[in-house]
Amino acid sequence: MGFPTFHLEGRKLARVIFSVRQPSSSDARPLFPLTKALYERGIWCFDLPSMRHVESFRQLKVLVEDEGLIGISHIEAEEGVSFLGAPLRRVESKITSTLKKNLFPSHLIQTLKQKGVWNSRYFFAASSSSEVLTQKEIDRIAFDPVRFDRALARHPLEESPFLMIGGKYGDWLLALGRFDLLKEMVAKIREKGLIPIFSNHWTTFALPKAKPLDVAAYSVPINSKWGFFDFDLACKILKKFDRALIGLDPLPMGTLVQQADDALSFLFEELNLTSVIVEVESETDADHILRVLGKFPSLTPRRKT
């Protein structure tokens, strides 16, 4: 089947990008068999959120020698910065403590709990410290070109033109007021000839702050658990946002497969997203999504890209 497409800085992407769901840490099954099965169904555009996905994609490229294959690799913003010469992850607990104090006062946490959308793992993967960062310490977080060059070397231009930068540390840097560090990372990505896409988790907070970045598109989570702070507000922001948007994780834990008709209609027709990334964990999931896509033959980009 033909996939609806759009162009991002002159390069073609599918309006529905497929990603193989990451197995649990105890599950060592390779990703390649399902990646190959998706390709055999006509899927040529893949999201590659981990090095396991990248390696699977590389296997596929070697096997099929298809120049039309496109993958979107990811780099965490943490890989481009350091604190007093050390990776920022070493003070992660101190960062989360600072952000909880500044962004999540107790009354807000209580409100989110009452709404059923508070789950600390969606906001902070690390436990908090009793200490917080001082402004002087925040100012000492610095761009680390050596570490970032090493990270970029894992994703050469000849493999794929697109690179997603950000993740949870992208949100955290914005919350700490260090937009300048993201700006430097994006500039370095541009220097390598890659097309940057900014990825964030906290849509209502990060998306407006990140809009000045020199990126081609923004990847944003689309479900009520990731709205931060409010799903309805997130939808309003997305509808008014005049840059290319790629929806990530439209419905949690595979429910997109069960409700794909309504979900895709909402994402493309109500939110006017440019593209969405859907995770599948089986060939059955993929087949269902493909059948639903057949109902949207006239999908065209709604945004200037």
C-alpha cells in the first residue's frame, strides 16, 4: 500500500512512522525479526529510540539495500552537557529535587493526583535528593562538545538524515533556564548536516519554550498521562502550534491498536498533526494499523514544513 507522506526540509517522511516496542529489560529477544516483517509489509520509515533499534535498522539496510529506508535516531540532551566536567546524570537526583521544588509545589501534585494523571515516573525517573542546585551550580552546567561529538558519531549522516534530540533532559534543561545549551546542541547537529527534531515529554511546559530552536519539527507525547500539566491545555497548544509536529505515544500501552480508527482521526483531523509515531509489538498489531491506514488515503500535511 502507499503511505501518506510529507517533506521535512526536502526529505520525505511517512505521516505514520513505525517503532518496534522496546521489550522489557529481562526480555532479550532481538528486534530485527519484527523490523524485517514490518518492512515486508511495505513500511519504510522507522523510529529508532535506542541503540538496539538502530542496530536492527542497520541489519535491515544491509539485507535489503533499499535507499528509500528512513530511520529517526535519538540522542538524549544529557549527552551534550556536563557539570564541572562530569556527566549531568551524576547529579540527576539533585536536578529532580530542584525541579520538584520549582515546578511541582505540593498543591499541584495533589491536584494532579486527584485528576488521576500524577505518576512520578512520567516526570522523574530518578529519586530526588534532599539538596537542590543553586543558581551558581545551574550556571556551571556547560556544553560538552567532546561527549556530544562521540554521541553524534554513533549516528552518521549517510545512515539517516534525521536525528531527534532532547528527551527528559531537554525538558529539564528548559526548566533550569538553560535553553542556550539546547541551542548549541542543535547547531552542532546542523554542522554535521543532520536534520534535528526536538523531542520533549512535558508538552504544555516545554513546547512553547522550545519553539525558537532551529529544528525541523517537534516530537511530543500525545496522551493524558504525559500532558503536563493538563491534557486539554496540551491539545489547545498543539492545535495553534505553527511548526511541524510529530505525535509520540498517542495512546499508552497498545491501546492505539485497539482504538486506532478514532485515535488516528483525532490526531490528524482534530489536532492536525504532521505525523505520528506508533509502537507495535507484533505483526498482528502492525496489520491492524495498516488496515486502519487504508481508511485515510487522502492524508496530506496540514502545516508548512
